[in-house]
Amino acid sequence: MNKGQKSEEDESSKALLEANMKLAVLEEKLNSEKKSFSNLDLE
């Protein structure tokens, strides 16, 4: 395997990790919003 191919794989791995982190943050925000909405429904 040549160096060019390896660095491309590294770049896509980094991009994938970043995307997963962003997704996790968005999911946390969504979950906390859902909780606050359900709290409003109960009142």
C-alpha cells in the first residue's frame, strides 16, 4: 500500500470521527429538548 492511499484513509477516518462526535452532540441536545418538552406536557 502506498503512502498516498494511507493518508487518504486517515483523512476519511478523521472526518468520520468528527461526524460521529457532531452527531453525538446533536443527539444529546435533542434528548434534553425532548425531556423539557415532556416536562411541559406534564404541567
